[in-house]
Amino acid sequence: MTRKTKISILIITIYFISFFLFELFIGTARILEYAEECVEKDIFNVLAPLVTPIEAGIWYFICVSIVAIICKFIKQIDKSYKYIIYSFPLITFIFSIPVGLLATYFATFFGWFGL
């Protein structure tokens, strides 16, 4: 493998690990808080487990979009890396719910956050 390929794989790996951790600690950690808020306000919400991962996905989308915009103006970054970074907001938009559910199942399996 060439050095460029290794760096591209590293960029993608770091992105998905940070996406998963963001969904785990921002999205999944708030599920019980959100469910308690719904109970206190007498709101019946079947989709309560999906609300916080979607909210975390929106925040991650904003963060990744800011990084992509910043990378647009940095001239030292190679164009192939920029194209990879430019695709991250779209990937975040598409995979927000699946990664959030995966993080929720992961936390449930290990018993984290009281799940």
C-alpha cells in the first residue's frame, strides 16, 4: 500500500471512531434523561430512543461541516484527502441513525449509562 492510501484509511478510520464515540457519549448517554423528561411532562414518545442519537447526529454533522469548510481553505492538504473530508457531512447525514442505534446496542450490551 502506498503512503497516500494508508493516510486515507487512517482519516476514514478516525472519522468513524469519532462518530461512534460522539453518538455513544452524546446521544446514548442522554436516552434515559430524555425518557424521564417525557414521563415528567406526560408525553408518550415511542421514538424516545431515536431522538437523542438523531440530536447527536445533527451536532456531529455541524462539527464535521465546519471541519470540511476549514479544510477548503487550507492549501497544504492534498486534494484526495480533501475529497474524503468533504464527503463526511453526507456520510454523517446518512448514517446518523444506524450509528446511533449501534452505539445504543453497544452501551446496552455493556450496561453503560444505566441501559
